[in-house]
Amino acid sequence: MTQAALPAAKRWSSARAWAAGLPLSGKIGLALVLFWLLVALVGPVLAPYSTGAFVTYDVFEGSSPQHWLGSDYLGRDVLSRLLAGARYTVGLALVASLLAVVTGTGLALFATVSGRWIDESLSRFMDTLISIPSRIFALVLIAAFGSSLGLLLLILALTYVAGNYRIARSLAVNLDKMDYVQVARARGEGRAYVAVTEILPNMIHPLLADFGLRFMFIVLLLSGLSFLGLGVQPPDADLGSLVLENLSGLPEGALAILMPAVAIATLTVGVNLLIDALPARTRRMGGEG
Amino acid sequence: MASVPVPLERAPGTSFVLLRLIAGRVGSALLTLLLVSLVVFVISGMLPGDAAQEMLGQSATPAQVAALRHQLGLDVPAHIRYLSWLGGMLTGHSSYSLVANMPVGEIIGQRLPNSLILAGLTTAVAVPVALFIGIYSAMRRGTFIDRALNIGTLALVAVPEFLMATVGVLIFAVKLRLLPSIMLSTEHSSWGEFLRSYTLPVMSLAFVVIAQMARMTRAAVVDQLNRPYVEMALLKGVKPGRIVLCHVLPNAVGPIVNAIALSLSYLLGGAIIVETIFNYPGIASLMVNAVTSRDMPLLQTCAMIFCAAYLLLVLIADVVAILANPKLRSQ
């Protein structure tokens, strides 16, 4: 963990060297991811109109100098709504994947340093959750609890905890057999110390890659749910809701339905390209789950 | 897995060990299915309101709610409800759909064949295309076309189905006016009509499956192509096409079938979006309706069908991996 101690300028140049070392597909992915993070951060400030404002009498207008991406089914500015929707999609997915990774990894570390009995039963439980396809699991949870923003966040996170747990546990179990961990135990260090100080720092890179993967899955799940009308509820709208609400513009080929769908795809494709371009030792193949 | 004694002579012992391994997998899958049913039952039983209250609305008197609760069997303890629910599903005497007021089994019976047709057609389209792409790019590995296919499939894996469906409708139904944009009925008078109405749903579903399957197939074939026996065949002067067909494919068939089964599990999630978009009367859209109307018995049964299908595909992938791996076989 020497990186934190480096001066900012040096860190910047090492980050640039890292980015320059990526293959072309990775650079494209990185650019797309940075673009969408930036949009989520500052997009709503740049929005030319208010998200709810009716700015034109023409619905499903094409591109024009006043409205770059045209107007939606109620005559609102698509670009402004897209910028606001991106914040919901990226923000919710970031928080949910962080929650999923922290919970999954926390439980995995706990299982690794605890006794065999806890480890076995926790792992069996997680195996059961993995065996439920993620969309089905999310649908059952939504039917039971509803989908207010807070609950939606928890449901998204909960759906992918088990996938992260499986990866984190297999990493932690391998590290647990290492000599330095055994030495720390022999020294009489407590379980929490072994888990957090000895094991966790050495699995951080694969975990970051898994975080990216969870983020992509969660963006896809969230947009899918919103598209079905079960995710983010009006008046809030994420990118998936924008596709749904403009569905009536499909026969006209309206930009209002195409652009949000393309936005989601560029975000998820970007993440996928970036993760795939990471060095093999960092990346862990993780399937849907 | 408990350690299995290694038989000295392979002949009688091998098939026994093999059977034991496979039986172990089947047993474990059944156990998982049982645990999954428990999870589904517990989660869907935790709803804040209860179904009887939900159906009667705010103005119902407590007596009415209690009566309906009794009629629905909601006043029995949870573990007994779980057992009778499980028994009901196993024997086919499943519960009543709360909203449609019909036995769940009957509704599912009408919808399931439609979903199976959609899944079957998608499989029939996806498997040959994916195998072709996967094997072709493995043969050309390292070349420009392989890298282009690699990035293409990598990108496609992450594209949401509704973008595929939207773009498909836009091109084929709106601009070219070749295909209908929604499915109006499943009764078709002719083959042409059948093909016309299924093309877009199948296409939207197939892209992600093809991309995933092609990537896994490529990996399996490349793994074989790097083995010494391929180099030997090459040095002996066998043509590349023949090496792949006669030497590599017989050895890679296990991993490839494994890849097919795992990729097909992507169909289950995809169907939920695609059936809803195209207004297709299958069980995935039925499940979405069950969520919006909070029809728990229907939802539980649909969820269990999806989970069982998923576990079946994973089990097939597992068993094929065992059968295909001579090391696992002889251990």
C-alpha cells in the first residue's frame, strides 16, 4: 500500500502509464467508464433544461439545435432527462455494488477465519442463493418488499452478495494457507486481525475487478427492472425508466427511446471491455451469479 | 467429495465410480433445489401486508379478512404451509392463483409450452452460429478477425436485451416493415407467419447467448489446439480444417457441451425482458405480471420453474464435464 504515500503528481503519472499499457479495447472501455462517471457527477448541472419541464409542443421531436436529442413523449428535453437518469443508474449501481462487495467479502473473510461449521453452513447458504437466477431473485424480492429507492438499493445489493462471496472466499481460503498467515496465527493474532491485516490487502486487486463486474451486472439488472416498470418509480427516472416511458415512440424510431438504451449499452460494454483488458492475474473469471 | 478408492483395474470400477460421481451431483442439485424452494417461500411469505388484506382492499372488515385468510389457508403456521405448498407442487395439485382465481397449474400449463418453443428456437439458432464463430476464431487465433470477433462478442455480452429488441423492431418492423413488432397470437396459419412473428424475439434473445457461447467454445478449442498432439498432427502434414474436425473436436466436445449448457442459462433471465417487450404469452411475462399484481402463489411457482431449469442446465454442464474428463473418470 505504498501508493497512498506517493505525491499526487507521481500518482497521476503512474495512472497514466497504467492506462497507456492497456490494449485498445481496454482504453475504449476506460474512456467510456470515465465518461459516464463524469456525466453522473456533473451531468445534471450541465443539463440545458429542468428534467420535468415541458419545453416543446412537439412530442418525439428529432434532433435540433435547441434540443440535441429531441423531445420525449410529453415534450420534455431528452438530453436533460438522460443526464439526470444517468446519475440514478450510475449512482444506484455504484452504491449497490459497493454494498454487495463489502458484505460479500466481509462474510467471506468471517467464514474463512471462523470454524469449519460456520464456514460450511454459510457457504451452503450462499450456494443456494447463487442457484437462483439473479433476475428471478430480484423479482421475488420486489414482489415481497416493493421497490422504493432505498429498498431497490438493498435488493440490487442482496442479489449479488452471493456471487462476490464465492469469489472472495476462494481467494481468502487460498491466502489463508500461506506461511505468513500461519505465522501471524502462531504469533497469537486475533481472527479479526488476521482477516483484515493479513488476508484482505492481498486480495484487493481481484476484488476490484469483481467490483467492476458486479457493477455491470447491477446496471443491467437495474435497467431491466426499471424497463419492466418494477425499478425506479416515477417521478424519478433512471435510464431504464426512460426507455420504458418512451416506448410509444418506437414506431417513429424516436431518439427519445434509442438514446437511453444506447447510453446503458455504452456504459456496460465499457465496463466489460475495461475489466477484460486488466492483466490476467488481477482478473478473476466470474460468471453471472 | 469423500475420497474414492482408486481401482487397480479400470474395467469394472470405472463405471461404478462414474455413476457415484454423477449420482452425487444429482443429489446435490436436488438438495439445492429444496433449499432454493425454502428461500423462495420464506422471502415471498415476508410481505408487509398480507394477501387477504391486499385482495379485499382498505374497506374490508376484520371478519371478512379473517374469513378469506382461512379460505386461502393463510391462518395455518408457516412450516405447515411450506410443506403443503411443496407437496402441492410435487404432486401437481398446486395452489390457486389469487388474482386469476384459477389453479396455478392450469395457467402455467397454458403458458409453459410457449416459453419452451421460444427457448427451443433460440437454442436451435444460437448453437450452430456460436459454434461456428467460436471454432472459426479459435482456428484464426491471434489474427485481426479473431481479435475483432473477441471484442464484438465481449461487447455483446454486456448489451441489455431491450436494446437488441428496440433496435431490431426499429430496423425490421419500422424501417423495413418486414416483421410485426409485437406478438399478437401464438396460433399461426402458416410457416411464413410463424417465422415472421418469432424472428424478432428469437433474435433479441439469441445475441447474448451466442456471444457467451462463442467465447466459451473458442476457449475450449484453443485449449486443445495448444496441446502437443495438434502440433504432431500439423508436423505430419494434416490440413488445419481436418485437424479441427477429426482431432480437436472429439476432444473438445465435453467442454463445448458444458459451454452450451451454461450459456443457455442466460436465456432464463433474457426471456423475462423479451417476452414482456413482445407481449409474448410465456411464463416469464406471466411471472412479471405476478409481481405487479403480487400474486404470490403464481410467483412462487414461476420462480421455482426458473430455478429448476437453471439447476438442470448447470447439472447437465457438470455431468458432461465429468463424462468428458478422462482424469475424473479414472479417479
